[in-house]
Amino acid sequence: MTSAWIESVLELMQRHGIAEFEYQDDTRHVVASGGEVFEVGQRAEERAAPAPRRAETVAAPHVGLFLPEHPSSAKDAALPRLVRRGEIIGYLKAGALLRPVVAPSDGVLSRQLTPKGELAGYGTPLFELHAADL
């Protein structure tokens, strides 16, 4: 396995938001995580430990009924999914007003914390987001 192959795998991981990759054949066992690559079986001092992915809570920026997708959408938004900073990830409805909830950073939206249609107050946790360098 050449270093060019490993570099292309790392680039694909970054482009598609993949946090970890593992490859094993008859002679090698390679793990890529957090932009670092190491071979299983190396001594611990030879490899750096991957940095843990931090999770953050996306809170409601205002009051309203929580909708994880636009009311005119025919299907529910599937989780987990990749999101970009500033992307609309949900809505808060107050009367006839529909206000967007946006992703604070690039990452993987992994879990919905507030049920659809529930009243959310300012600061109510809506989603769990695992930040990533996309």
C-alpha cells in the first residue's frame, strides 16, 4: 500500500465527513482517524492518539413549535446527516411565522433532542451536532 493511496483515502474521508476508516489484509492493519494514520501493532509511542470528536448541542434561538423539516416537506429529514455552517436544520413556528434554525458549524447532525411539534423555549436543546472539518 503506497502513501499516495493513504493520502487519497484521507482526502475522501475529509470530503465526505467520515471520521474513521479501517483497512486490513493479510499483511497490514491500518486505521485512519482524525486525519492521522497508523498501523495496528505499532508501539503506542510511535503513534499519536486521535483527538476525540466534540459534540455540541444546537439550542433553540427563539420560542416556537419545533419542526425538524419545512412544513411543506413530504418526508422527514434522516439522521445522521452532514451539515454545513449556516445550513437550515430545522424550524421554529410561532403563529404564522416560521423561523429557521441553522447549524452553528460544519459537522454531523447525529440526534434530534426535541420531538417534532413540541413547544421549544429559548435555549431548548434541539439537536446534537458533532463538529468536523468538512
